[in-house]
Amino acid sequence: MNFIAAPLAGIFGLGGSELVVILVILLVLFGGSKLPSLAKGLGQSIREFKKASRDDVEDEPAKTPVAPKTPPAA
């Protein structure tokens, strides 16, 4: 359980007992046969989100400084 609790404790501030309660609730709601498919889907969605956010940063054009416009002389 420590290999799961350590990263989540730093990210979400959850302790071991909170993780156990969450896992028991998930087990009751979805059953043992659905949990692996839910975890796989969650992992794929996180992977796609990270990929899309990296692609957005790489696709942005470099911002060039623009000279301020001067008002026309009257």
C-alpha cells in the first residue's frame, strides 16, 4: 500500500486510511471485475491529457516583441 499512498499523499494530501476507505467504496460501487477496466481508462485519459498539453505548448508560435503604435501626427 505504501507505493500507492506515498505519491497520492503528496499530491492530494490523503493518508493511508483515507485511501483504504476510497478503495472500499469503489469496490462496492463498481465490483471487482470493473475496477481494472476503470483504472485502465483513467490511465489512458491522463496520458492523452498530458500528450495534448505538451503538443499545445510545442505548437504555439514564438512570441515576438511588437513595437508600440504611435498615434498619427495631426
